[in-house]
Amino acid sequence: MPHPTASHAVAGIIARLDDPRYARWAAQIRRTGGCRQPIHLRGSVDHIDAGTGELLHRYSTRSEPDGVLRVACKTRRASRCPACAETYRADTYQLIRAGLVGGKGVPASVSAHPSLFVTLTAPSFGAVHARREANGRVHPCRARRKAAPCPHDRLLSCTVRHAPDDRRLGEPLCPSCYDYTGSVLFNATAPELWRRFTEALRRRLAKTGGLPLRELREHLMLSFAKVAEYQKRGVVHVHAVIRLDGPTGPDSPPPDWATAGILADAIRHAANAVTVTVPIPGQPGRILTWGDPSKGLDIRPIATSDDLTEQAVAAYIAKYATKAAECVGTLDRRVGALDDLSALPVRDHARELIAECLRLGALDELADLNLIRWAHMLGFRGHFSTKSRRYSVTMGALRAAREEHQRGDEIGTGRIPLFDEDTALVIARWEYAGKGLSLGEAVLARAIVGGAV
């Protein structure tokens, strides 16, 4: 006997294929690029002659299948919609690469500006299982220690050579010893740590150049693009391209004294100098920092070796722009304060981090951190992918160019009339009417995008 879910999907496929407007539905699916959860819009667009008030053209969703227009959800999360996340990844790649070699409105001369690929990590919050590679070999997770066991009578050692997909990676060797409070607070303050880091970096550059900070912008501009990535232990670290420009941005060279070596020294100083203090009731203020610079700070020049070209850096950053905390065994949706944590489909370490977010979020002193709202993100509440104003092209510009191209294609097919914007007034009325696809529609959508239908 067929499974009820399978029978429901087959019935949905047949119903959609039998619909007289199937061809138009399929066209909408192709236009969304195979979006897994398309947004349903209901409404109309009127083109009116601004001089006479005459209605030149009207588009209405009444003639569309199910009376709605389906548009891509445009999420960046690969766990929710791989198709839209791939578009976001590709845009991020173009944004990062343009800031390294030019293009998309950025002059090619930017490739001569000092630029570094920097990774800032979190400090240790307790011993965890890790995959350790050196000299082409995988080594034991942690060498056996001769010291006494931890206060909970556990030996903090592991002789396993973990595989890349080992579910124990990132799990504490002793959960009772692990500093869950520190881990959550670091994630919550990471955006502020980054802001203070860039400010300290500018101050250091100004001091090195013998300039007052207020005059630095007249000689030098600091440009960057960064992405946050979750480590297996559930804390974020930051990958960034940091570049030195002249006073007007990528179209002007930096002063001669502003070299890659000067930038690297300033980054080391700034990473070690900044802190954020968080008040905790009944305890001294918790001081959060980046990880030990000797271990948690990686600074590498770009395009000087085969394995770190500008394409490799852009691809690496773009890959992590579509991922979030769900990659370390937690959820991609919000957790309510009344949810049963024991029933959540997450690993134990993530469950403890979520529980700590909910506990700390209930404290008045930490209300500004919004830890309950961001419990599913293990406390992190910042933007995953950000850039300075003049680093390169913007995401908005890339989307606008793509939409203009799609609009031109639609005009070429005769579906949308082309009017002079100086003579036509466009009035649009839209309302949200739901999202997603049925089981049967989802099967058809995959076949359509894959070329099987």
C-alpha cells in the first residue's frame, strides 16, 4: 500500500499537470530559479499616462494560476532554499572578487592596493573534540594528559583520529566544565568586537602614519568585506578581506607608507587591544576578547601563492555567506521561551547553548542582547556578510542589474510593455498571500528546473 505522503504528492502532481494554466505555472517556477519556498503575491500593476490619466496597461494576478504571482524568497540560507542561497553566494563572490581585482564599477588598479585575508577566532571556552591535521596526517584529537582529571572526574584527553563528518567534533570533553555562558556572550558581542576592532585599526594606522585620527580619511581609507562562520563548537569566527585605499576609495592609491606589512602589524595590535565588558548579576563584569593572537589570528597576503588567489578567497567567503548555526547541529528557526528543549532535534551541545541563551536572556541586565530571540543562533545576532561602504559594488546594485536584465527579457517576449518612465505613472498594489509549494508541486519544480519537464 503506498505511503499516504507519496499518494498525496502523486495526486498533487496530477492535479497541477491537468491544470489548463500549467504552462504559466511552470514559467513562474522557472522565473524563481527553482525556489523551494516562493512567496505568493496577489495584486495588480497599472501603467497610467501621466499627462492624460489614460490607463495604458494593467497587469493583474487574477489571470495567474491560483490567482497569485510566485516570486523567489531570496533567502541566503542554504538550509531553507538552495536555489536562492546559490544566487546570494554568487553575488557575494562577485562582490568580494571585484574588491580584489576590479570590475562591477571598481577600477582594476585596486589589485595593486595592500590587501590581506584575515581570520579572527574566539577564545577557548573548554576542551572540545577536534580534527587535527599536520604535515598531511590526521593526529589524535587530544594527547593524553598526565595531570589529574577535571573537577568532574573526567580525563580531558581523546586519542581518536576524527573523520571530517564525526558527530563528536565540537562536543566538549566535559560538558560540566565547558563555559557555556562565555560562549553565548562571545557570540552576542562579536559584532561589537568587530566594530571596536575596525576603530582600533584606524587609530593604529593613523598613529603609524603620524596623523591625527580626524585627518586619516584625508590620506587613507580602510575598506573591508567580512563573513561570520560557525565553528563546530558553536562560536563564530570572522573571515575578512581588509584593504587600504586612498582618500576617495578604490579609485585612488593609498600613501606610500601604507604597506601590507604596516596593515598586518596594525591588525595584530587591534585584535589584541579590543574588549567588550558584559555585566552579569552577582559576578564581576565578563570581559570578552578575540582569541589568543598567537593561535586565533591568521593573516595572509592574497594572490601571492597558488592556494590563496583572489578567486579562492572570494569563493571561500561566499561559501560561508549562505550558512548559519544549523551547520553545527542547531536549528534554522527561532526557539520560543516555552518550547520543550528536550524535544528539539539538535545535538546535546547545541541544546545546552540554547538553554543558556534562554537563561541569560531572562536577566534584565542582558536584555539589550536579545538572547532569547537569537537563541537558535546560539546568541549571535549580527549580519553574517557585511562590507565597508567603499569596498566594492553593493548587493543592491547586483540585484538591480539582474532585475533589469530579467525585465529586458520580459519586454522582449512581449509580456510587459515598455513605456517612457517620464510619461507613464506606475501604480502597484500587492498583498502577501502565502508561500511555499505543495509536495507534488515541489517534485514538479525540481523536474522543471532540472530540465526533465
